[in-house]
Amino acid sequence: MGIKQLSIFVANEKGTLADVTRIFREHEIDIRAISVYDTVDYGILRTVVSEPEKAVEALAKEGIVSKLSDILTINPEDKRGSLNDIFTLLGDNDINIDYIYSFLVREDGSQLFVLKVNDKEKAQELLEKNGVEIIREL
């Protein structure tokens, strides 16, 4: 199945993040990772949550449009240069990284990275073949 990410367009104004997180709270949806990219007028909230389909429905009931997408979540080796090795491997194999963000797993302190790439299956196969741990569920 793999991990899904929600992308939510939010107004770049006071209280909009609180509105989204309130909806999650009311529907008992846990946030696992969160990142916001902003412009002057709006932001794109990208989040990994415990129940992505339920989150889409809850947001829609409040008039908030969201989109689910497949992402690649990796747990790179904790050593100097490991991200460079991964980025070089992907680039050398014509895989573009559209964006990346990281988050910590509280239970064991692992730092995971979310990658949005132009060819998820090829990237996943390539990374696994080269010893990079792929996270399939949180």
C-alpha cells in the first residue's frame, strides 16, 4: 500500500493551520509529519496523518480541498554523506526529486525523509537495491 500524503491549500493568514489541526483533532486523526510551503497569499500544507482517507473526508465536510498522493518515505543510514549518496543515485538514474522534508519518529528517534519523486516505483526499487530502508507504514 505505502504511505499517503495530504496536500492542502490554505490561506496564508492567521488561524488557518489551527483550523486544519482542529479538524484532525475532532476526528482523532494523528499528525505524523507536517510541512508548509508558503507564498504571499496561500500555503501548501503537506502532511502525513494516521488515517489519510478519513482526513480527506473530514476536511471536505468543512469545505477544505485536499489531495492524496503517494510518497516515498525513507530511513537513510545515519552517517555523513548518506543523503548525498541517495540524491546522486536518484539523479544519475533520471529520477527527479520534486520536494523533500523530514520528520522524527518519537518512539525510536529515527529521522525519516519524505520524497516526492517523478517515478516512485523506479526510485523505490533502486533505493532498496542499494540498501536504503523504505518505510511502508507508520
